[in-house]
Amino acid sequence: MANDHPYAERYGVNRRIPERGRPRDEVLSELQAMATDEDASWESGKCSGTMYCGDHEHYAFLNEAFGLYGHVNALQRDICPSQTRFEGEIIAMTLDMLHAGAVADAEPVGIVTTGGTGSILHALLAYRDHSTKHRGVTRPNFVKPETGHPAFDKACHLFGIELRTARIDPETTQVDVGAVAELIDDQTIAIMGSACNYGYGTIDPIEALSDLALERGVGLHVDGCLGGFILPWGQELGYSIPTFDFRLPGVTSISADTHKYGYGFKGSSVLAMRDKALRSSQYFFLTGWTGGKYCSPGMEGSRSGGALASTWAAMVTIGRDGYLGYAKAIFETAERMMAAVRSHPELRIMGEPTFCFSFTSDAFDVYHVNDAMRRKGWRFNGQQYPNAIHMAVTRPQSQPGVVEAFESDLDEAVAYAREHAAETPTSAGIYGGVAGGLDEEADEFIRMVMADMMDRHQSVPGKDSSVDDAKVLRPE
């Protein structure tokens, strides 16, 4: 778990705006020291996901691009018409990658959002309002696999949509299409499938879901937030990746994060839509406001032009050849890491993943492996029901020596797990499932702990603590 106030003792705390501003070089020095310390945690290649590029030269270039437009409000296109170029071309390039050219009966479009959750929120808002207007839906519901990202649950909560959850096959970790069909009715606005899901890295049967969506007259959203900017390149490289994009006639929207395997800065994603009418449904207008006529293409109003400029800059400088090269290295690295897992009969890969995988154990609690690997500097994502360890392979793992370290550290970790199988692993208490299943009491306790954690992450130490105010520690 993260330290609540990791720099309080080192730098003091700003509890109020300083009376006199600090010198810029002093502030930059402080920022540089923190950034350097924190970058070391992932530069080794031992961190799952999180840092998808890991190239400091690329980051420096994006910083330059962002800096040129960071002060610009992308809402004001009369002042900054460049934002129309950036946004339009980001969308166009993404649509091309997702084979929107196969659409002959509509005009494919998109919107650039602030991230995967933003794309999912906008998708469900669009489906809700489009279904209300064109189908007369009054009690909207949405169907997702159990493995669907929590952002869909969040969107349903925020927009008053009933969420219906379809079971998955525990062996393949793919959604049971029959279960999805059973949950659809005349108030269903859309269904979804993942390409790939976050937890296991597996791809739902999108073609079967496409057929079902067409048969029942509902939308089909493909969540490609994680895989959208790498699976297409894997297909071109010849990997066995099923079709999941606009080549399937039932697919009506796809989310794909430019800030993951698109290698843009955090805070950008694309929601691609098969039909312009769907995007228009989530536009907001207020024509009679005394402050003037108002409209916005999405939920955000002001947006920094830096995000659009740097995302565009990433895409046009990497190019197709760059994306293919990076994808090849990542897929090959993932294959070698999964081979290392499969070399241990005690471990079992969940489903048939590609670049992102999860493994569990029927011989011991796999969190023993996690405990041992953490001591070697590895940072995996923990899963539950069943307890499992998740690894999203990114460019930092493709560095020389990382796979070899994974192989040797995993050998030692499995030996440790066998030796300590009768004990309770330390990390299971934080990341693992509740023994006997999640009941109401356990759920409430976990919520309380998580709420307290989030409170502390948005706070400063109390005045009764031993931590000084920042101005006391700074020389005059």
C-alpha cells in the first residue's frame, strides 16, 4: 500500500498558499528529485502495465509538444484551430486502425476523451440517449460480462442505467454468449465485450456478440481500452487474434486508449463510433442561456490543448512501422514470460491470452508467489475469485535481461510457495478474495478501508503531527 504522505518529512507540507512564491529553479529541483526516485520503480521492467512506453526520450519529445499547447483551451477553436487538426486526425488514424473503412452503411466518427473511463462513460451516455430518442426506451439496461471493466458499473451508476452482468466460462474466461442473450430485453440499450479484458487478457467472442446484437437490435460496445492499440498490430504480425473491430457489422463502438499502447501521455483515449448519429446523441446544447449559446461535444468543457497536441505527436512520429516493431517485441516478451509460467506444473495460465496474462495455482495460494516476487522488486496486479496474479507486458519488459530475471525469480518464488503452502501469504490479505466468498459484512468492511485510503490520499498530515509547514523547512 502507498505511503499516505510520502514527502511530508522530506519537504514539509503546504497547508496554505505561501505568502511569497518560491524560486522556480528550487521547485523544479524538488520535482526532479521526486520524479527520479519514482521512475526507478518501473525502469527495471518489473512493473505490470502502468508505464506502457518507458522511453524517456519519447517522453521528453511529448513534453515539448504538450508545452506548446498546454495553456490552450481546446474548447476555443476560433483561437486555436490547430486543435481541430489534432483531434480530427487522432480520430481518423484510430478509425483507420480499427478498420472503419469496412463500414458502408454509416459515417464512422469518434471523440477524444480523457482516458478509458471517459470513453466508456461517453459510450453509455450516447447509447442511453440514442435509445431513448429512437427506440422509446424508458428503463435502460446494459449487459456486460463479469470481466467487463468497473468503468461500465460506474457509468451505469452515474447515468441511471440498470446493469446486468453475464457469467463467464471459468476455463476460457470469456463471456457466455447465451447468458448475455438471456439478459437482453426491449429496454437493453447495448451489450459489450472486451478485446481484451483487463483481468485475464482474453478476448470475448466478439463475432458471436456481433451476431447477437444484430439479431436483437441493440448496440455492441467493444472495450479495447487496453488492447485497442496493440491487438491490431498483433493481427498484422500474424498472431492468432480474432476479429473484434468494425469489420464485424454488429460492432457499434470501440474504446481504445491512446495513453496506453498508443504511447501518448496519460489523459487521452478515443471512443470510435460506427455511426455519426450515436455520437450526436451525447452532444450537449443550451441555446437559451443568458451567458450565450453553449454547446460541448462531451462531458468536459475546457480541455488542455497539450493533451491533443502530444497525443497527435506520438502517433505521427511512431508511425505504423514503429507500432508494429513495439508490438512484435511485446508479444514475443509475453510469450517467453508465459512459457516460464507454464514450465511450473503448479501454475496455470487463465484462458488463452496474448500480451497480457494472469496465472493462478491449484497447489497453493498464488499470493505466496506474489510475496516472493515483490521482495525481488516485481509489482504485479492482484486478482480474486480465484486468487491470481496479472501481468500486462509493456515496452519496459522487452528490455534485455528482464525476461531472464522473471524466469529465475519465478523459479525461486514457486519454491518458496511450495515451502510455505500451509501459511497465509501476506499480500493475500490486501489483494486476495475473502475466504468463503464476499458477504455483506465483508463488503462493507472493504469499502470502509478503501474509503479511508482514498481520503488519506487526498489529504495532508494533521496540524498536530510532527511534520512542519513547508515554509519552515525552506531557507529564507
